Amino acid sequence: MNHISAIPADWPGGFWAHFGTFAGILLVFIIVMIIVLIYLERRVIGRFQSRLGPNRTGPFGLLQGIADAIKILLKEGITPAKGDKLVYWLAPIIAFVPAFMVFAVIPFQDGALLADLNVGILYIAAISSVSVIGVFMAGWSSNNKYSLLGAMRAIAMVVSYEIPLGLAILSVVLLSGSLSMNTIVTSQNIPFILFQPLGFLIFFLAASAEINRAPFDLLEAESELVAGYHIEYSGSKFVMFYMVEYFESLAMSCIVATLFLSGWRGPGLPPVLWFLIKVFAVFFVLMWVRSTVPRLRIDQIMGFAWKFLLPAALINLLITGLQVVLWPEGIPWQMIFANFAIMGVLILLWSRLFKVGVGRVEV
Amino acid sequence: MAIRTEPFVINMGPQHPSTHGVFRMRLTLDGEVVVNLEPVFGYLHRGIEKLTEGRTYAQIIPITDRLDYASPMSNNLAYVLAVEKLAEIPVPERAEYLRVIMVELQRIANHLLAVGSLLNDCGAYFTPFMYMWRERESIVDLFDMVCGQRLTYNYMRIGGVSHDVPERFLWALDKFIGRMAFFIDEYDELLAENEILLIRTKGVGILSKELAINSSASGPVLRASGVKWDIRKADPYSIYGRFQFDVPTGTTGDCYDRYRVRIEEMRQSLRIIKQALQQLPPGEVKSEVPPLLRPAPGEAYGHIESPKGELGFYLVSDGSIAPYRLHIRAPALINLTALRDMVIGWKVQDAVVVLGSIDICLGEVDR
């Protein structure tokens, strides 16, 4: 257990007691968070759309999420007659479990995490891409053309966006000199978003695509695929897919807060509160984007990943590497302006260079 | 080694969130690319043309509400124009002005709905839609004041309109005009220059000038292809000759042009309403018409520039109280003719956007 270093010395019981207790607390905490996030998203998007959002169930509609959960859970679970039954059953589980496992290494405050892996961020990058297998299984086993199209898009997108995502993470790792999530936070005397504006942008966009948030929400593009990969799911299996979406959004907000916004660090307030404030701020941006912009097309999404994000991420990595080599004792704060300037120049240059998407195909 | 692939058929509709009703497209896809499109319609067929043959001329007006339920006022007007032509019935001045005001308000309401759902089809998650819906609601409230209905207005009558407008209507309309000019600009700014909207609609689903004319498209779909054809100018019916307004046209005929033309038409409609309000004369709103109209045997064709295109009613009378035959030239159906040519070669996602940009209403397509 030498890599699990965060067990307090006076903790009663052994490793497993600690592990079980903490995992239970985490599970409850995350699920409560999800209910809050779903409520918030519906209210905030309601405000964006000049309507009220849920406000009838309980005070301010706070119980709406619970009412909906009960309603969906009580629905009949239907298995498509010509679907692949075993795969159909397994898919939500395979999508659900990794989405939850990501939270094991999120530092909610100093040392408050289930397992302080010394390869924490690598673990996240590895685990989070397992979910897409569940999505593909769901799309395939439903024996539905809409869900198959959604699943095809899922695979294409996740494979493409993993690379810029990984490269953006790598530049953060270069700055902090560690793969451990907690060490990344403690090394941020200045939040990395200032040193890594371009890295932040790339990470944010690529992660939005990974978790299928707008404007990259092609897998469940309701205007053409109705509901995408989970079109045939109902009842508790649908709930699992629905939860996976919010798990992933929450996980992404947590990772952005940890990697770029200096995690739980902040003056005055307790660390957990700082962390939650940052998480909600990131989630608010996600909601904002979702309620504002139209959706991209599949070829444009792929073009965006390979023509824009990948080269930009490589250049960003190169510049970060140079800066780390030049100032091994820590990058001076003046470089913040230089990095913002580099970001502006790169974005302007790239947006002139290429055209996203292939347009019409002769058939 | 190349992987063997084969095209597959996907059935979009009649129950689908973005086919605007019960329209159905049988798409043959090669991966994501549409290689063939087969439109299927008729799910909402109610036999309206046949129904009219068993009713008196006045009883047909409420049926026309059910044609294009997104713009019933225009349907009413086109029908009563045809009957007035057939039976040579005069219309009082004030009624003519009221008709123009209602029809132009209806055009704004219809275009708000069309643009809102086009942006929704692009994937803008209901936000523009809800904003447009909010403004459409105030137009519906105005109609509610004059005829007590919010969807099927049944306001026009043969030889006029059913009621004069109440006092508060003119006041409310005045306020609405002031507000709407500002809101059209706001909606235009909301997404018109958005990079994602531009790459999703610019150059997508091009309808060439030649094809547009050959498929006898009309309305914003035709004008977006660069043809300056508006029945209000080409064959001024009612009192349209008295108003100053422009006919906006596009250049390429892509989805973006159709979007722009609709936004611009809303501005022009506001201009017309303003002028009509200034010139609105006092007086009667309905001329004396016998309850059972018996036009002399003959035929008449009344057509207007409805929000969706050229809406025409062709009436044949045999001298009895009911028409011998009524044929409706539904613009939405005819605009669909070129759908296949516009969609082929684009992705599935574009098929939805192109369909949204045509602005169909199944009540009119299927009749």
C-alpha cells in the first residue's frame, strides 16, 4: 500500500475500514452533488431561456430531481427484442463504474481523497476513456440505427479528442513536476490557468467533447438522433446513463478546478468550500455554453480536433517545455502576459489557416 | 484492404423531434452522408379540399385555419380574396387595412417560429426558440384581442373582417411595434454572427436559382436563391400597392440566406404595419353579403404572399351555395420539391437543418 499515503495515522481500523468508509461517504456526497447539479442546470438554463424552470416540487422546486428519479426508476425496463441482451445489460454498468471511479483521486481538500495515487492524473486519463466502451456497447446492442450512429460518433470523437486532452494535461504535469493530483494543487502558487491559458482552453474544449457536452453533444443530438446511444433504454438503466453524463460533467469540473484553478487553495474560506466554488463556476460555464451555441457537425468536430486542437496542443507543450527548462526554479509571473499573447497569436493564425469540415460530398 | 461498407436506410419520422410535425424522410445513408432521400407525407391528410365541397362559402373559412396552423390569418385572407373575386364583392377601406395589419403580424409570428426552430435544428438547445416564442406570444395575444382565439382565428369574412378591433388593440399594437424592432435586432445579434451557426448553415443545402424556379418554389425559399419575386409587388392584391417596402433577397440560396431573408422580412413587415396604422381610416369593416352566397357559375384564383410562399385558392362555382371544387396551392408542399437535391451529399445533421430552413407546416403539406 505504499502508494496510498493519505490514511491518517490515528484512523481506527485498517486500510479496508478506511477505504470502505471513505468510499461510502464519497458515493453519497457525489450523488447528492449530482442531484444539486441537475437541479441547478435546469434552473439556470431556464433563466437563460427566459422561463422559470422547475419550481413546483418542494421549496423552489428543489425536490424535482428526486421526483423525476422516482418516476424514471419505476418505469418498465424494456429490452429490445432483437438486441444483444447480455451486452445491453452490461453497457450501463460499464459506462457507470469508470465515471464514478474518477472521483477516487479528486482532492476535495488537502489530503482528503480516497487514494492519493502518485499517478493520479494518468489514472484519470486512463479510466475516463473506458466509459465510451459502455456507450458503444449500448449503441450496438440496442439494434437501432439511431443508437448505432450515436455510438459510431462516440468512438470517433473520443479517439480524436483523447490526444489533445492528454497533451494539455501533459503541459500541466510539466509545470507541476508531478502526476499526483494533490501535488499538482500544492504546486499552484499561481493558478495554472494563468501560465497555461492555451492549455486550459484546449483541455476545456477537448474534455467537453469527451463528456459529450454542447457544442460537441453529437452522440445524443436530439435534432437528428433523437436520443442517440441510449434511445432504447428505459427505467433504471436509463437512469445510469443519465447519471453518467452528470458524473462526467462533475468530474470534468473537478479536474479543471484541480489542474488549472488551484483546486482547494484559496484565502479565507475553508478549502472544501473553495473547491466547490470553483467546481460550480466551471459547471456554470458548461451550462452557459450548452444553452447558447448550436451544435457542430461530425466532420467539423473531427477537423477541429485534428487541425486545430492537436497542433495547438503540441505547440503549447513545446513552449511549456522550453519555459520549464529556462526557469527550473519556477516560471516568473511576467511570463503570464507572454503566454496570453502566444495564445492570442496562435488562435488568430490557426483560425485563418484551415477550414473545418469537408462540406458536400459527391455521391 | 478496404472494409466493405454498404449504405443503410434510416427512417426519420413521422415521429421525430425535428421533422416539424408528421413529415417522414427515408434517408439512405453511407456512413453519415445522405445518398438518397425519399420524402413521405400524407400522415395528416384530412381531405380538406373535398370537405369544402359540402359547405357554404362562409363555412369554409374556419377550415382554412387548419391548413397552415402557424399562419391562419394568411390562409383566411387568401380564401376570402378568391371568393370576393368570384362573387365580385366590395370590401370596405378599413377592413382592407385591418386585413393587411393582421396578415403582416402573422408573417412576423410565422417567421419567428421558423427561425426559432431552424436554430433549434442546428442544435441551439431551445434558447433562441424560447426567445422567439416569447415574442410570438405577444402577437398571439394581439390576435386574441381581435377575435378571441389564439390559434385558429377565423377572423376574415367574405367582404370584410368579423369585428372591428377594440380600442386597446391599437394601443397594444403600437407598443408591440416599438418593442419588436428592438427584439429583431437583438435576435439577429444573438446568433447571426456565431461561428458555429455560420459553418453549419453557410453553403449548406444550396438551392440554385434555376432549380428554385423550375421546382416552382416561392416565398423566402425562392427569394433566398436570388429571385426577386413577391406577389405583394408582382400582383398587388388588397391594398399592398399603397405601402413602401423592400423585397429582401439572398445571393447563394443556402440555409443561411433563407435565415437572413426571414429576419429581413420581419423588419419589412413592421414597416408595412406602421404605414397601415398611420393611414387606418374609420368606417365599416364588413360589407353586406347574403348569408348564403350563390356566385354565378365561373372560376376564380386568389393568391397571396403567405409567410411560406405563394398561397393560392382556386375556386370553381356551379351557381349553388357550395363551391363545385376548391383547390389549394400549398407553398410548403411545393417548396419541398427540391428537398432531395438540396440534401443529397450532405450529412444527416444537415438534412435536418435544410428541412428546417424550408419552413414547412404539415397541416398545409398534407391538407
